[in-house]
Amino acid sequence: MNEVAHLSLHVPEPAVRPGGQPDFSNVKIAKAGAVPRPAVDVAPEEIRDLAYSIIRVLNRDGEAVGPWAGLLSDEELLTGLRNMMKLRAFDARMLMAQRQGKTSFYMQHLGEEAVSCAFRKALAKGDMNFPTYRQAGLLIADDYPMVEMMNQIYSNEADPLRGRQLPIMYSSKAHGFFTISGNLATQYVQAVGWAMASAIRNDTKIAAAWIGDGSTAESDFHSALVFASTYKAPVILNIVNNQWAISTFQGIARGGSGTFAARGLGFGIPALRVDGNDYLAVHAVAKWAAERARRNLGPTLIEYVTYRVGAHSTSDDPSAYRPKTESEAWPLGDPVLRLKKHLVLRGVWSEERHAQAEAEILDEVIQAQKQAESHGTLHAGGKPSVRDIFEGVYAEMPAHIRRQRQKAGY
């Protein structure tokens, strides 16, 4: 008789462990300007190859090249650079504040600033983002007050959420920023539902869903793709592939699909990959997807190829699972330095102006921090007020409670 072979379970492993030599040979990088820009109404099956390439605009010399270039003016690019610099300075101050015991928790965006800052500029007022904890650039780029963000991080008496959320889980309807969920991936299917509701109302607003590479392993991610493709929801499905989940490499969640963008192909959703450290490329692809949604052509899935330079959070030590020098080997560079180089090349920026802007932005962040830290502690008396209990829970205080308060002399 033939001997039956025993089965074995395949468990993906990272190419490099701590102490090893960083290796990004698996990241196939297309030449800047080489990936074509299809018509917005293209059939998904005609652009399947875009799920396996990387759309880039800025080349190694800092030039903007190819069919995805030319959408932003110098002034818009300068604003984008300042937004990324502001987010980076904000991160540094809040990370320091956590180390000083002023807040319990923080999550930084170092190396990923272009993704959220550029994307926000492709949206219109009234559009709604359903973000994760690493898209604060959506607020920064929409001029949301930094002091309000800090009030929320500190959970002080001026906290707009009145202590009802973890630090960094902001919320602002006016700025198109749906409250962040700590349960990863749940916001993805919510974004699709919001987009469907907008379409049912014959509105003009679109939604944007956000998720990290690790969370695409959650069932909510796949449920969202089912509903988005079936009902052609006006939604942009964003996947931020920063190479690492909390402490596991991307191969665990990606499985055998090759790329995260390729997940969309089986659902008939146009899927693109973009250089997440290229401000111009991120904006151009986001603008393309937003126009597709507004023209009632359905969803688009975008994978942003980037790198998480810092720790997952202040509770994480990345040296336990990846080489300490890995960020230095990342082949797509630093988003701030790349846009700076482009603007210097165009003659609208300089080293001197950059240094001055850094100082001005740092001062702005410090002043906001001082203002936030001047507020007292939420519930300083030890008990929440009636306002804290009911405001934000009920649209209007119930009549019987109002009567009870009146009888009690409130």
C-alpha cells in the first residue's frame, strides 16, 4: 500500500527577524510615472494589473512625472507640506506628553503623514471619513483646532467628547470624521452603510472607509466589500499597508492574495495601489476614486504602500519583532522630505524657509498644548454632572427627567 503523507499547517513567517538585515525585496516598485491613469468610468476588469503595481508621481530626483501628475498648484502643495509637518510636530509633543504621564496612551503617524493629509484634500465638505486611530491628518488638513484634539487626548474639562473615548479617538461631524471605534474593522462596513444611505437619499456626499493591513483579516472587512460591490455604494475603501499590524507582519492578514488591493478584484471592485509616501500620488488616486463615487460608478479600493516608522502605540516595542534599522531601509523614503525636495526643485521652497516653518509650527503646537494643559481635570469633584450623564446620550433630555430636575431645584 502507498503510504499516506501527513498534513502540515502553513504559518507565514516574516523574511527577517530582530537582529537580521532588513529586506524589502518583495516590494516591487514601479518607475515613477509609468502606471497609466485610466478613465474614471473604466470597467474594473480592464485595470486588474493596477492592483499589483504601485502608482508613483515623484521620482528619485523630486520631479513630478507621468499621467497622475499636475493636479495640484504650488500653493496647494505648500499647504500639504505644512500639514504634514504640523502632524509630525503634534505627534512628537503628544508622544512626549505621554512619556511625562500627562496622558495614558498615544499612537503616532510617523512616516504615514501623506496618506491622510493628502487624501483629505480630495474630499468635499460633507463627505464622511470612517477612520482608524492613525488618520489624524484628516483633521489637521481640514483645519480642526489642535487644542481640541489635545483636550480629547488629555480628557480634561474641555474635552469635546466628555471623556467618553480613549485618547486619540477623535470625533467631529462638522469635519467629516466619524468617531473612531476601538474594535478594529467595524468602521469599514459602517462606512459602506453610510454611503448607501447617502445614495438612497439622492444626496451628493460620499464616504471613505479606513483600515490597516492587519485588520483586513477581520470579517467586517469582507462584509463591507460584499455590500459595496453589490449596491455600488459611493465609498472609497482605503487600506493603509504600513507593513506591520500590532506585532505581526503583513503576511498573516494578506494570505495568498499577493497584495491587499487584489482583495477587491474578486468582488468586481476597481483596485489600485499607490505609493503612500508620495503626497502627489495619494491625492491624485484619491481624487480619481472620489470622482468615480460621485458619478455613481460605485466603490474603489485603494492600498497605500507605506511604512510605520514608530511603534504601533506607546504600549508597543517594535524591536521585539523587527530589525531596529528597518525603517532606514524602507525604499519609498520619507513623505515630508520627498515633498520638500519637490518644492525646492520647483523654486518655491528652500532649506531656510523649511527651517523657519519648522520653528513656526512647533511654536503653534506648543501654544496649543499650553492652552490644553491649562484646563482642569474632567469630573474634578469625583462625580460626573447631570450634563455629563445625559448630553451626548440623548438628543434632548427626556421630559420626566426634566421634571425631576425642576422639582429638585436644578
